[in-house]
Amino acid sequence: MPLVRVDAVTKTYPTGVRALARVSFSVEPGEFVVLLGPSGAGKTTLFRCLTGLTRPDSGAVEIHGRDICRLGGRDLRTTRREVAMIFQQFNLIRRLTATQNVLAGRLPLLPTWRVLARSFARDDRQLALRCLDTVGLLDKAYTRADQLSGGQQQRVAIARALAQEATVVLADEPVASLDPESAATVLDTLRSVAARGVAVIASLHQVGLATDYADRIIALRDGRLLEDAPRGAFDPQALEQIYERSDARVAEPAGG
Amino acid sequence: MALGSTPVREYAEPPTVWFSRARVRIALVVVAVVAFYVVSWHLAKVDLERLATGLPKMASWARKAWPPATDELPVLLLRAAETVAMAAIGTTAAALLALPVCVLAARNVTPSMTLYYPTRWFLNALRGIDSFVFALLFVAAVGLGPFAGVLGIALHTWGSTAKLWAEAIENVPPGALEAAAATGASRVKVLAFALVPDVAPAMVSVALFWWEFNVRASTVLGVVGAGGIGQELKNSMDLLLFPRLLTIILIILVMVTVIDYGSEWLRRRLE
């Protein structure tokens, strides 16, 4: 059974914009899949469906065989624990330290009084430090999040995903706000996370990064899945063309 | 010169319209504002002549007021302490009441929008009615003395504090809250872990501000019989006991200054 299975998912927003049109694919543990497409291709909508933040009009989104679209309340929260999300804007709690932000990944499992007092058990603290060590940020363990660089903040977010012990990691444009060097470090880290058996789905709009890091590329445009090909079988030039052509359409000046 | 290569020629400019729509509108606004002030001046019965004749009278009082009276110092200091106590207890009660309510009144974290609107209206009502007015009502209900003052301060400050706290909550970047919720944690944990660290400093700052403000406000409450040094102030004025009046004013100044410095020190320590 695949870890993630998206089955003919369709979503049209009330404004009439068709964000997703019968998108289907599945992801196995250990795969690093890149969703490639320009802005507006439907990548963020797809991610929101994968975490249950948005309900598709039709189709199913299965995590470990459970359709997240049909869940609510406690069941939804339980399924969400399996999916860790990494955002373009990092979304750390700025006044807390790196370690505390990593512990946020374990929020559902921590007793409420510990959360209120911000006092955690030794095992949890040690786990958080281990996660930071895995992403290479042990020396920043007690630094406040807003004092870290963009690349470091994103790696803390990845450490948070590790602490969550999720089996699926979704990364929505994880490197869009980073310089090339930090981007490379972050993508390397995500690859190593996938190597541990986690299914990683990252959305990118840079073709070069996708062809460098992905095990599989899923190309989206205007909500439709154009190509779903493993490494070695995708043609970088064809992808470049798909991307450029839609770009050119958007860039047409008013005067023609 | 960099412009050198651009040929010199006559450039076409849009025609100047002296009575453009925008200019007419501005002129009307100015006229309205001036009219408003003229009317207000008359309604407020501003009379600079009376001020001119009144000032020498105040100067003669100032002379009669020196030196300040020290014979009743213990009683006056007790009243000052009452004033500070009223402000402290009233503000603290208001803050405790504001904690649950501010969450309801914040658009991004309120559990239901049907609770949000009535809560906002309720808080606006409390804010709109000054502590003074509430204290006046409570004197009739619970009798003369500082307790009426405490209740007056508590109700007005409840509204003001909750509203400012709700605004601080609404200004939190939504991303951090969304990320915490995405782990599957319950609402309470998300608020406790991701919201509190961000808003706590602003909330404490607001509470300290109101405490300072209420110490000054409660000096006046005694005028309606709600206890504290205000009552002594009114008595001294009515009986024309100028040295005593001066003593009271000096005590108030010292009290307010000490509180202001203390609050500033606390604020910096919490940074």
C-alpha cells in the first residue's frame, strides 16, 4: 500500500478558478518526489488537500489508506500527525529557541501542562537535540528562531518534521526564499530524510533543482498533471519547454 | 553633464485647472472644519477675559498654600495608599477577566464568529463608559469607599485591556499558528505554545500601561465618594484649606512619578 495516494482529485474555487483537475499519483516510502510547475499550477492547493486544510470537490486523498477528506475532529488530528509540513516562510515561533521549535513537532504527544509551562521531559529534550544534530544545527540549539538565517530556520523546520516522527513530509516551496547555497543544503537534508524511509513531496518552480534532486518529477500546469516520470526517464528540455511556454503566455504584453 | 545628450524642446504639460474637483473638495473640508471650531468655541463658552481675571486669584491661593501642611500627613498617606491599592486590585481583576474574553474577541483565534461580534460590542460598551461613571453607579450600589472605585476601575479596564489584547493577538503572523496546528495538536496546545510567546510581551505592556493610567484615574474617583485621596482633595478645595491642598497635590505627584518609574523599570526587565 502506498503511503500517499491521490485519486482523481478535482478542486475549483468559488471564484471559478480550477485549481486541480483529476490529479492522480501515489508515493511510496523513501521516495523524494518533486511537484514542478509555475505559480498557479495547483501545487499549494494540492498540499492543502494533503493535510486536510482544503477539501477537494471530488476524488480521494489517502494517507496510510485513510481518506483525509472524510475525516474531522480527533481523527483528522491523528492523521495529521503522520504528515509534517514545511513552509516557504519557515513559520517558526520566532521568540522561542530552535530546540523549543523542534519540540513543537511533538505537540500532540506532550501533556498539556508541559506545554503550558514550557518544561519538557528529558527524553523529549534529547530527541529534539538529536533532530537538530541530524540537520547539522546542534550548535544553534538555544538560539532564538528569529536570530537564525533563512537556511537555518528552514533546517529547524525540517528538524521539527523529524521530531514529529511523521511518515510523510510535505515541503511547499521550501527553498524559494533562500540563496542557492542554503537551498542546496536544505534540499540535501530533505533527500537524507527521504533516505530514512519517509515519503517526501516537495514543490519547486526551478526546473534545474528538480532535475538535480528528485527521484521522480510530477509536472503540473493549470491544475492538470502533465508528466509523472522517475529520474532517468524525464526529459529536462521538455519540462523546460512546458514551463517556459506557460510563462510566455503570462508575459504577453497588452499591446501584443 | 548627463542630460547633455537629450535635446532641448518644449514639453507638453496637462492644463492647470484652478477649480479641479479635488481642490473644491479640500476647500469645503476646510470651511467645515473652521465652522466646527467656531461653533465649539461658542458652545464651550471660552472666555479669555475671565481667565485673565481668574489667574491672579489662583496666584494668591498659591501664596497662601505655602508651606504645605504636614499635620495630617499620616492620614493623607493612607489615602494615597488606598488610591494605589484601588488601582492595583481593579487592574488585576480586569486583566484576569480579560484573559478568556480577549481570545473570543480576536478574529483569528475565536472559536466561533457568532461569539466574536457580541463580545466586541460588550467590550466597546465597557470601554466607552469611564471608570468615573461606573464608580458613581457603584457608590449607589455598594456604598461609599474604595470598593466602589475598585469595581469602577475593573469594569472599564476590562473592556480596554481585552480589546488591546485581542488586537495584539490578531497581529500575530498566522504562519506559526498554522504550522503548529498542522502537527495535529489540539487548539489549546497550539494557542499555548505558538501564540503565547508572541503576544505575552505586548499583553504585559498593555497591563502595565493600564495600571499606571488607573493610578492617575483613581486619584479623581474620590470626588464621587469612591475612596482614595480624591475625597481629601475635594474637601480641601471646598473648605479652602490651601496648605492641605498643596500637600495633597505634592503627594499625588510623587506617587504618580514613582509608579511611572517603577513601571518603566519592570517593562525593561521583561524585555
